[in-house]
Amino acid sequence: MAGRKPKITTSDSDRADQRRRTETLLDKTKDLNRLQERAPKHLKGVARATWETLAPQLNSQHMVKEIDKNVMTALCEQVQVERWAYQAIEEQGVLLDSGRRNPACQVLDSATAKVKSLAESLGLSPQARASLINLTTEDDADDTQNIAQDLKQKGGDF
């Protein structure tokens, strides 16, 4: 049985074992390279914009490292697939002329589930962010932009 994911926190109000686990994680990964902020060359369009919006935010949390590049790449690719499927549904409708359900609906469902799962593994869900927020210092907090603001600034790409 998988059970509950371990909490990552440095807050004094949380349990000592959770704080110790987080401090150990930060210490063991401090020498790992940060996630590159430029998207890999093969990512285009929405996938590239997603990478270049999220990477600085994730790096500011000091938790996601270059070793997590494959998870980040998969997330960005799935965001792109999700966009393509949504556009196909907008253009063709949910039901095709034949009366059959548009296959893009299933693609959208699948991509959405994958985006959610991958985003959570990178700390991008509200619950994951809440546990990571304690990791930024007060100085860093002033410099850190809200991810939602960044996504809105990208306009139609998201």
C-alpha cells in the first residue's frame, strides 16, 4: 500500500521528523544542478512556454533539480497535448458528424490526468505548494512571483 506522501516542511509548527526529513533532503541535494531555465530544444510552442514559466519558479523553491528534467519534460509535453486536444474539440465539437464521440475527448481526459499527476510530483498542486512554501526564506519570498501571474502574463499560451 502506497500510503500518504511524506510532508516536506521546515515550519517549526510541523513535526520534528518532517522537518528533519526536509533538511536532509535539502542537504543531500544541495550539490545537484538546478533545473535549466531554458527549455530543451525539442520543446516548442506551449510546451516551451510552460517550461520557461515554471522552471524559474521551481528553482526558487530549491527542490526540483536537473535530475528531475524528465518529469518536467513530460509535464510540458502533456500540457501541449492537452492544448491540442482541447483545440480539436473546439473545432470539431464533442460529437463528430457521424454521431461518435470525438477521440480528442479521451486524449484530453488522459492528458489532464497526466498533467495533474506530473504537476503534483513537481510540487505544483496547492497542497504540494503549501508544504514547499515554508522552504523559501523571507528574502526569497519577495522575489518569488506567483505562478498564476506568470501564466496569465503569457496570455493565450495557457
